[in-house]
Amino acid sequence: MRWVSSAVLIAVIFLAACTAPGGATAVIPATAIPALPGFITISHPLEDLVTDQPQVALQGRVTEEVILSVNEDIHLLPPGDFDLPLSLEPGVNIFEIVASTYAGETFELVLLVTYEP
């Protein structure tokens, strides 16, 4: 069974939607995002982060080997915790994150981070 998950940040409320092949959708507040669909959890940042630092860490955990793309950058993550630095430009930064397993499971996430130097 293949699960496709996606999340979208709307204003300051961050929601995750898990869509099953039959079309059923469950909406979950970001503070309660589980490992969707069981192979990845994003623990930081979860909400519309505003920072005065030029870099932020993308942190989380994967339960199996995952190919993770963040905008144009591609990373091969082994099982366990990960901590990837994300460079910021002044203003709103949009990060499109896609995680895929070799079995074809996919998790998609859009994060907005505002850098105010």
C-alpha cells in the first residue's frame, strides 16, 4: 500500500494532511505530526519561524534509508536522527521538502522561515 502525505503552512497555522489511496484525508495540527507515513518525522522547525539568524536547522528522524530533497539539495539519510543546516536570505524563505523511500513512499512538506537580520 502506498501512502502519499503532504503538509502546507497556512498563515501561522501549520497543518499536515495524510491522504490514503482511496482519497480519505485526515488533518492533524503540526504540533502532533506523527511519522508520516511511518518513515519520517520533522521536529524542527514546525511553525512559521521568524529568526534573526542566517541559518536554521532542519531536524528530525527517519526509520529507514531516505532520499531527502530540500529545494535543489538532495541528501541520502541513513536511519536515525538528522540535522541539516538551511541557509536563509532576508525575508520569507520557502523550503520544499520531499522525502522518499526505496519502496516508493513519499512525504512532502513546505516550510516557511522568515529571516529578519
